[in-house]
Amino acid sequence: MRRQAGVSLVEVMVGVTLAGLLIAMAIPSFQQGNQNRQIRTAAETIQNGLQLARTEALQRNRIIRFQLLEANGWRVGCDTPETNLIDGQQACPETLQERHPSEGSRTAEVARVTVDRTSGADSGAFDELKFTPLGRVSTLAAANNNAVFRVTNPGGGTCVAAGGDMRCLSVIVTTGGQVRMCDPAVASPDPRAC
């Protein structure tokens, strides 16, 4: 009698059960990774929008506004729009570029605060940042204040800095116009630290 090639029903069921167990163990890790990716995406797009606003202010020799919209969307545009046409395009439009909150990071939330560099104390929120033609920020109240965008995901848990598992990030803008992303959970000698 010839032996039949293939697998039996019992072997298939054991394989499916093992695959199901492995997937069930991996799901929390996938969810945590997805939450962290959404936070990083939101922080990177805010950083890119701020750098775009600064670059446009330098190139156009105009005051350019970075405005945070609902959730984590933003708009970059001229503070005083010009309707003159240069080569068929508006010289300085009200909206140069815009990012909608639904693009890639729906669950991330952004808190905007002004932080005193010396004491580290929060000194109020802001609605927009304006970059001067020299690339500096003109809307911060004092020279030693930084604008900070704190990106979190409340639905995903707590941040590492508060004892949780989620990697929250901050985007800091100095009065000189420097834009950098940092991790509040990292200690000071590390370049990723805030």
C-alpha cells in the first residue's frame, strides 16, 4: 500500500492553533507600535511645517505665519497676503501649504505651550507662530521663551515620562527660529533629550 502525500486534518488544526496563539501574543505590540508611529508622524509633520514657514519667511523676505488647526493639522501662509501676480502666481498667498489632521495621525493630540527656558515653567498657550524675514519667531512673549508642541495620544495610554509605554514627543521652537524634535523621557546628555 502506498503512503499518501500531504498533511492530515489534525496537523492543519495544530498549525492554525499555533499561528493564532502567536498572532494573539503579537497584537499588543503591534498596537503600541502603531500608537508610537502616529505620534511620530504628527510630530514630524509639525516640525516640517515649522521649517517650511521659517524657510518661506527667509526666501520671501516676509512675515510668515504657522497656525495649528484642529487636532494636529496646520497651515502656513503669509501674515499679510499680497494679491500681486508674479509669473502668473500670487506673490504671497494667505495659504502656502496646509495639512489636514486626518492625514496619517488621526489619534495624536497636540498641546501648545510657551515654556520659560531657564525655569522650565509653562507660561501660557499660543495660537500661531510668526517667523520674521530673518527666520526668528516674533510671537513669543520674552526672549527666553520657547514654543513647545507636545504630541501625545490619550487613547493609546500614558507617556514613558509618566511611567507608561507610549513614546510621546515634543517639537521645540526657540526665539531664534531653531526647530527641533525631542523626547521628554530621555535624560539630558542624550541629543534626543528636551
